[in-house]
Amino acid sequence: MSKARVLVGTRKGAFILTSDGKRQNWDVSGPHFAGWEIYHLKGSPADPNRLYASQTSGWFGQVLQRSSDGGKTWETPGGGVSTAPDGMPTGESNKFVYDTSAETGKPLTTHQWYDGTQHPWEFKRVWHLEPSLTDPDTAYAGVEDAAIFRTTDGGHSWHELSGLRGHASGPLWQPGAGGMCLHTILLDPKHPGRMFIAISAAGAFRTDDGGKTWKPINRGLKSNMIPDGTAEVGHCVHRIAMHRSRPDVLFMQKHWDVMRSDDGGESWHEVSGNLPSDFGFPIDVHAHEPETIYVVPIKSDSEHYPPDGKLRVYRSKTGGNEWEALTNGLPQKNCYVNVLRDAMAVDSLDSCGVYFGTTGGQVYASPDGGDNWAPIVRDLPAVLSVEVQTLS
Amino acid sequence: MIRVILPAHLRTLAHVEDELKLDLQCPVTTCSILDAIEERYPMLRGTIRDHVTKQRRPFLRFFACEEDLSLESPDTPLPEAIASGKEPFFIIGAIAGG
């Protein structure tokens, strides 16, 4: 019988929830890495027992954790206890060093700072981990300050795909309120070598050659808070989502506006429609219905909570524009939590499950595509990320 | 034998429950202690000082014999009490965060 495993990253550790296909009763394990910020953890599509986790701390920096048994045990790749000087592991699984080699042609060392001056790139943390669709030892890491790294040895070492940061627009990128983070990585299952990424606040980019070269894909975005609202870069993209069967169709939750592209990001048009607010963070797509999408409207960028104190997921079955509020089982008064960009996911069981976590420490699940919700765990630390694995 | 006391989170990361004991040649310095820690516990690389620049992470401090040595040169010999193991070398996380 199929099972679901939910991977939850929080401000103070990771939690792993498991249930059978009914998704009514959940076992909770954790906190793993207690006291550390777990920005993201995600399983490999090629080997569900292989998990990667980003463990960070303002005191101790970045640690990269890996599990080979579905989260029962963890290791820092190459970082095991060594007592012999010979054959010592490299211990570089947390070494994210920007590529400044001559081979990249023009090492780029600055981006735009909040005050408009140029500022050096400084690694702070890994926001998002995206394992390869085919190889458990290959994964991508989106980091702050914005760059993308890749490992091909199971996380022992990471190397920057510097063509992104070296794009001519790099000096114009600037941090959003949460920092200049590369938070979204989408791997195209139909076109090997094609990836989409998003950066706050630079925008969305696409590579068609495995990360050597990148192009901004922000045509159609309009952002009133920047000097040129239709500029090539500078947009605060919060999240992008796609359905595996249709990777040319992308959905975006921008700072303000919900957007859609039908041509692999070449152009975008707004599909906010009748949403009560088109500000928000996550966006996701139903596992079996490529035109069914989900967002969580948030009142505004200065009030990071739901409109009217009602926690509502909005679902569109028409790929946008026409939205319905999903409220069954969600608090409809005095609710002032936020749902962060990486904190929504879907499973691929026959009846698609939808999950999201809140800054109030609840993880809600709907086993029926959003019609009915229930908290599957509550009173955790603030939830930073939610991922789901569908296990056979 | 040099004695080193790590912050709790780094003890967890290194799978040690108590203070570290390191056998070092004289002169014992902050740099030689950190080199030995990172050699024996590779998972701690980058968590106390930067991988490349070797700069101390800003929210960590080094103390020995009730002295804050954080701003001293990492190559300055440490007091004899540290080298002999009479006093431990402390790596301390800043009390911050409200």
C-alpha cells in the first residue's frame, strides 16, 4: 500500500511525518538537528530513501546533512569522525565557495545592495535543495547570496554553476526583505539540461544547457515597486511551480500577482483573477490535474498574515483567474500566521494530497485535493519548508 | 593533552559528549587547536572559521584562562596552562537572539 512521508523544515529542527495512503493518522519523528534552522529538506526522486537537508545557524553557518534510509539516520557527507590521518574524508559538504576561477571568464564579485551601491557576494545559507530526477548523488542547491551549486558525489562537494551569477544582469540583482536568495529550482523532466530558477529579487531565469548559460525570463512581469516596472531583472519572484507532464507551463507567485507562462517562461500573463489578495508566497500544482493550482493569499507585504484573519487556500481548476476559497478544517477567525514559499507540497497518491506549513507551527493536510483540511501536526517551531514523498 | 570545550550544538554535530582532548606539539596556538579539531572532526570545518579565509565566525569567541583571545593573532602561543591541559580552551557561542 502506498504511503506518504512529509518532510518539514522549521526554525528549530526537522520533523518527518509518515502515514498510510489514507493520510488520517500520522507518526511524527523529530526534532532532527534540534535547535538549528532547517531551511529545506527533500528526497531524491530516483531513490526515496536518499534525503538531503540544509541545516543552518547564525552562529555556526551551513551544514549539509544526508540520509540514506529515509531520515532514520543522518550524516554529513564526508564528515564522519576520523581518527586516522590517512584517508581522511574531505569534510567539504558545507563548503559553498563562489567560483572566481579564470575559466569562468569574468568572475563577478558584486551585486546591488539595498542602498543602490555595489556589494560583494557573500554566502549565507542554502535555501533550497533539488535532487536530480535520475541520480541520487546529484543535487542542486539554491543559496543566499543568489547562486546555484551542484553536487555529483552525494553532497561531499559542491561546485557553482557560475554562468548564472555571471550573467550580465548580475550587478543589478538586489536582495529582497529576506535576503538575496535563490529559492526555487525546477528541473524539466522532458528536456534534459533545462532548469528554471527564481531569485528574490532578481526574477526568474532558465538554462537549456545544464547550467552553463542562463537567460532572464521575466517578460510580462510588472512590479510597481522598482524604478522600471517591466525591467528584464529586479522582480521579486516568490515561487514557481510546474506540472511534470507539461513543463512549458509555469505558474508563479510573485511578490504581488499570480502569473502564468505557456511558453517555458518566454512570456507571462497575470491570472490573479478574483483572489482576495494576490500577494503570497507558495504556489503549487495538483499532481494529476495540470490546470489545478493552489495559492495562499496573504494580506500584504507589510502584513504577513491572511486577509480577515481567515486561513484560506485558494484553488483554481482553470489554470488561474477563477479561484475558489478552500476553508473546510482551516481556522476562519483570529488566524495571523504566514505560509512561506517552500512550505507547500502535493503528493501523487490517487487522491492528490495537498500540504502546507505555517509560521505558527501547524502543518495542514488535505487528502482530497483541498476540499477538506486537518492539522497533521501542530505547535512545531515556525515552519520553513514542507515536502512530500509518495512511497510505494 | 589540550582540553577544548565546544558549544553544545557543535558537540552534537561532532558526536562528542564531553570536552575534546587533543595531543599537540608546542607551541600551542589557536590556529593549531582549530587545525587539529578540523582534522579529527571534519564535519566541524566551516562551523568555527571560514573554509577559505580561516576567519573566526562572527558569533563565536575564544577564551582561555579567563581571557578573551578572540582578537589575538591565531598564531600567538597560548598560555602554558592551556598547553599543559590545566585549563581548557573554550569556544563559545555569543548569547544573542533575544
